[in-house]
Amino acid sequence: MIYSVSFSKPVSNVEEILGKAYKKIKIRIDTASSLEAKYFCEMFTEKQVFHKKMTEAEVTGFIENHAGITFKNAVLRTEEKEITYLANKKGKITKLEKAVKAENSQKTAGFGGTVTERLLSAGKKKNYIISEGRPVPFLVMTGVMTPEGKVISSKYDKFRQINRFLEFINDVLPEVIKTKKEGEPVRIADFGCGKSYLTFAVHYLLTEIKNVPCEIEGLDLKKDVIDYCNKIASDLKLEGIRFSTGDISAYSGEKAPDIVITLHACDTATDFALKYAVSKNAKAILSVPCCQHEVNTQIQKKENPVKDDALSPLLKWGIIREKFSSLVTDVLRGEYLESQGYSVQMLEFIDMEHTPKNILIRAVKRENAVKKDFENNVLADALGVKPEILKKD
């Protein structure tokens, strides 16, 4: 049985062959699917990812037609072996096979609980908010769990990430709930929701674990991703959760959210989300910034970027300047939220799949807090920059 197959290094005319300029394709067995279509396929272009279900026959046909042909590199994994297809410049295909040990095949398949079993045998099982052993519908449908409630080993990092994020949410819930009238839903806006693992997890936490009514809206630029999320919500008959296509900078929800979540919103999109949350007096904000380019770009455009010579060494090398600029950006975001009456924490977040960024900004609105002007900032002034978070709307 084929467990997974990945394709990379496409030929130059891949768009003519497959209809889109795919950079890579990943296909894996999907334990949550029906017997007719039990494989889940992710097809990546430069800026988008497309999803589809495939039958075993379709996967076999795709391998025959494209392994080493449309994609010069393909790796197929079964329970017993790993097969690699390699094509040289002349189009000659080399097929390499190697045996896979039983333990490794479980990892490759994404079925066995080898990672989990190792943790359990070492006595390191963590008491997660969502525990293993009991099937959670959205985790089964998104391929994180088997229908029996066992975490698929290749998705264990995602399972840990989901639970870690729920811990962050759980900590601020009392502050949010105490401001609500009995029976009034907690309203949440999730900007840049992507495939919405965490959005569904928050909905599950509130409705199934806390028994708290909620209204959650996920927003993302990618229509295919939003359609995918809405289908999951519809198939699971979930109430109080919806997904919309849209830009954070232009978003204006019908009702003010109590909690604003923004994960991996690129560059200034995080700033727009934070400003929106503040303008709506959101009680809590959880943000994992990504791709903080703005400050770095502004520094690069200046001949003498800093007023303080002590900061000059931090701008000397490009890689250091980029990291420094990212930290400056998040510091300014934290100070902005403090100036707007929020208690702010900078926390470490588990995130191994999407981005190496692992800072989570968590802010909770203080009672009777007095807002302060934040248009001018000593750090930004010393660097000669004015990022989006400092600009007045």
C-alpha cells in the first residue's frame, strides 16, 4: 500500500502539463476519508496551495505519469520500502529502492504511534487540553487523528502546537468571560486563519470543553483555503463558526470581537490586525507575527539610518540587521499595545511547520486603563524608521 509520495523539481513546462506552475506536490493517505478517496493531495505553487482528494488508482496513475517525468525527483513510501525516482538532464530516470524498517514505516505512513509510544514508555505523556485516545471530529477530518483518536505520528508536532495555543487562550478566557452577560457569546476574529487548525481548536475548546457559546470568524486571502474550511465546518455541522475571504487591512466585522487572533499575518498585516483589535476594544489579543520586512526595508533605504552610534553594529551585517529589525518591530507592537491600555506578554510559541518565527504576543485589556499617544517613539526615532504600527489611521 502506498503511504505517501512527494514530487519536486518540476520541468519547465509543468504548467502546460498540469494546468498550474506547481513547485511541489505532496500526497498522503488520509485515514479520515471514505474508501472511494482515501488520499489527500497538496499542490504548491509559488504563492498558493491547492487541495484535492484522490483514490488509490488516481495516485498510482499520477505516479506512473509524472514521477521522474514531470517532476525530476519523486519519493514514494510504502510499508516495506522507499522508492526514489531521479531524472537527469537527458531525461533518463533512475529508480532507487531501499527497505524500510517496521518502526520507520509507521512514521512514514503517519499511522503508527511510534512517537507517542516512545513518549509514553518514557513516562513523558503531557496532560494536554485535548487529549489523545478520544477522537475529536475536526482533528480526524484534518488528518491529525485517526478515527480511533490516535494522533498520527507525522502530525504530532501539529497536535502539540494546537494544545499549546489552547493553553494561551485558556489563560485569558476568565478575563474575557467575566465581561460577558450570561448566555452572550464570546466573539472571536481570526485573521490569516489558513487551514484553521487553531480556529477549529478554539471553537472546540469553547463549545465542547468549556460549554461557552461563541461566534468565530476566520479570515484569509485564499479563496480555496476558505472554501476548504467552510466545507469542514459544514460537514461537521458546527455552529457559531464561519470563514470569509478578505484582506485584514479592509476588514470591518459586523460585531466587535472579544478576542482577536492573528497568526502568521505577513509584515504590516499584523499591524492592521492589532490596530483593528484596539479600535474595537478587544479584551484579548493573541498574535504570532511573521515576515517583519518593513523596518528592515526602511533602514536599508537610508544612508545614515541611525542617530545612535551604539546601534550601528546591529545594522552592519544583513542577516543580523534582518533579525534585529524583526525584534524591533515586535517590541514596537508590544509598546503600542501597552500605550493603548493592554497588559502585554511576549511568549514562546511552538511552531515548526509554517515559519521559524516563534514569538507570541499576548495582550489583555486592563480595566480603567488610560491610553497614551504612541505616534513618537524613542527606539523608532533612533533608528530613523516609522513602521505601520506608529502611523495614525
